[in-house]
Amino acid sequence: MKLYYSSTSPYARKVATVAIETGHEAVIERLAAAPHPIDRDAQVVAANPLGKVPTLVTDDGLTLFDSRVIAEYLDAHTRRRRVFPNEGAARWTALTQQSLGDGLLDAALLIRYEQTARPAEHRWDLWQQRQFDKIGSALARIEEWSPALTPDLTIGTITLACALGYLDLRFPDYNWRGAHRGAADWFAAVSVHPSLEATRAPQPLAA
């Protein structure tokens, strides 16, 4: 299988973590990609018309996107363990956690694009602040959940961990831990999993 991948993409990290947990890492070839909202990567567009990562091309010719679809495909063909609970409250809880983590990431990526891709004269401060408001609301909900969160990896906790890790990567001055000690403690505990450590994005070089 071939995976179009960027080491700084939190969605690609989610898939890479699932691949390790489900035993697929050795059979997936990572193809370095450079997705961008303006300068689209032609090789990714050829496989995925949206030009986004992650995109997975399976051995039998399926092309799958986005991270939710790829993660579920890997889980359905697991060589080791399931990260999607099969049924009942555990499944719906994990899927809802995944949705919250993805929503937090959507807001964070929109801010990132606003700051790095949009010309300065066209940036809208209020719109950007409203994206930070979404992040704040998501963090408050994770904090509410934190007493019940465990370090066990499901698609929900993997996504939440990738989301919090992306905040650290792209917004190092955003002190989300200050008002969310429960979430911070949970994140510290879950982050020691080898699969999350192995997929952590490299830190940006100092200016």
C-alpha cells in the first residue's frame, strides 16, 4: 500500500498511528507529499482530486481519503488490534471523540493557513479569533471528559492526542494547558505510547 503523507499533517499522523496499532506499518510505503491550499501537489491531486493528505492507495487499487475512511479501512483489515470499538456506548464515544478532535484540527488548520498562506492585507482578525474560539470550546469539552479518559488508544483518543500535539507544534505560545490541567495530564499520559512517539512531527528549526 502507498500512503501520501506529510510529517506535519495531524490527519496523516492519525492514520500513521492507526497503521502502527493495527499492524500495517511494515506494508505501507509512505510517499512524501507537500499539500498546500494554494500550491497544490500535483502527485497528490492525481490520486485524490482534493489534493489532501492522507491519501491511501491499496494493493488492490482502491484510493481512499480522508483520515476517517483510511483509519477505518486499516482497522477493518487489522493484523493486530482494533482501534474502533465494535458496538455500544464505547463505539459512539470513540467516534464522538474523533469528531471533536477533527473539528479542533479543522479550526487550527484554518488559522495556520490564514497566517501563512493568505496575504497579510487580506487577513481577517475577527474570523481568525472565531477559529480560536472553536479551539477553546473543544478544549473545554476535552477537559470535561478528562476524568473518564484513559491512556488506552482508540480512534477517539488517537485523534484527540494528534489534535493537542498539533497545537503544540504550530501554536507553541498558545498556553492551552493553563486552564485545562486535566486534559494536559491525560495528554502527557497518552503521549508515551510508542505509536504516538514514532509519529510525532519534527520540531521546526529555530529561526
